[in-house]
Amino acid sequence: MRTPPVTTATTEKNQKKLSPHLASLEAEAIEILREVAGQFDRPGLLFSSGKDSVVVLELAKRAFAPAAVPFELIHVDTGHNFPEVIEFRDRVAADPRISLHVALVQDWIDSGAVQERPDGTRNPLQTVPLVETIQNRGYDAVIGGARRDEEKARAKERVFSVRDSFGGWNPRRQRPELWGLYNGRHQAGENIRVFPISNWTEADIWEYIRDRDVEIPQIYYAHRREVFNRNGMWLTAGDWGGPKEGETVETRTVRYRTVGDMSCTGAVLSEAATVDEVIEEIRSSTTTERGATRADDKLSESSMEDRKKEGYF
């Protein structure tokens, strides 16, 4: 099987020159990250080890080089994550210049603050741990890798999104952001969610990964895996559960377009084993990565918006 090269360090001489489009997006994101560092006392960076959060971390490294990234990484760990993703997260956190805080959803389940769902998925259970972690650790801004092209609720977001003291999002409270001016003012108890790659697309992310030689978890590339089909999604068995009666485990060549809780994140059948092959594949796709592979977004027509109003990212 062909696999993309794995690098442990980024060298400018091995990188392609960014296109004017990507260079503009990179410059915008770096400016936003520097605004966060300048306007807030204790910002954090939500880090799932997904491709978008990895790109945001890469941008943060570039924004503040040669200094360390001034944001603590935050991972709300469902306990049902893909092993390859957790291994990647821990390798990133092994860098002494990186600080990582992990909030385990299992701790909230054990305390009775949240309850397991009958379907086994824990993605919707992340909201309470996230909101309480923000409160307990005193983050006044939290940076995330959400993009407007992912989902209709996220398309409504500003770059600086005000959340109330309960972590809730009100689309009517969105502030104008004319001429790239970002207002981080907030009342006591409120926090700001920041989305520096709002204007990027999935294709932009992958072209940036290629041109900046950014390492991401290998499950984003084609590989052989045991999967079963449920409602048109190729799922992997794990601690969350597995195939039901009539669902057959098969070994297929697949890759993931997005990563999350194993119970609700489906793979796509794919032979794309290199960055260029992935880019070619997604350019011909008619669905977004979340629309194609995330069952938690299909719980209702407004599932993402409802969760954001409760405090989800």
C-alpha cells in the first residue's frame, strides 16, 4: 500500500510555494491567532487530532515562531476515539513546547453528570465536559477548527463568536466583522469561540497539508480495515459496540474524511493513498465530509445548531 511520507519537522526548502489563494488564507488565519493572543488572558485551542485542528496548530506555530504556541491544547476525549488518532495526539503533546489538557467524557459519566446514550455514541455527550472545562480552567477564548462549508449551522458563525455564561450560542448576538476587525470584548462569565479557518474549504485544507508538508493521522489515507455497513455508513466496531443482526463485518479499503467518536464517524470506500489523490477525490465529491460520514449530524434537521446553542463547538 502506498502511504504518504511522514515527517517530524517542517523545512521550508521541501515545501511548495503557496498559491496566492492559500497564502491569503494563511495570512488571515495567522492575523486572527495573533489577535487572540493580544486580546485574551487565557486562550485555549481545541485539538481533536483531526485534520482541521492539526492545520490550526500548524498556523499557530507559524504565527508565533520561534516562540512556543501560547495556547493550551484542549481535547474532550469521548473514550471511543480511533486508536490512531489518540496515538497522534500523544506524539504531538510530547513536544515540550506544547501543553495539552485532556477532559475525559468518562469522568462525567462516572459522576452522573451525563448519561450514556442507547446508541452508544458519545459525541453529543461532549457538550457538558467542554463547557465545564472552559469554566473550570478559566479559558476566556477557545480556538477551534470549524469551517463554514462544513454544515449549515456553522455557516452562520462569525470568526469571533460570543458564548454566554452557560456556553450557549445565540445567532442573533453575532457581531459584525467589517474590514477584518475582531471584537473580543465580553462580560464576566462569557467566552469567545474563535474560528481562524472559517473561510477555508475542505480542498483548501488538503492543499495546505500538501504544500506545507503537514503530518496528519494515517486514517485519512486509504488503508484496509474491518468495517460494517449501517444506514449507508461504514463503521468500525469498538468499545462503543459493533454490528447488529444482519450487519456483516467486511475488510474494505477505506479512508476517513473526518474523525470523531467511532460510533458515529463513518469511513468512505477509497483508494486515495496520497495527498494529491485525496484532493482529486474530494473535488469530485458532491457532499461535505460531515454530511457524508457523521451520523451525529443526522439526528435531526437542526442537530448541530441545537448542540451549539447548548454549548457545543
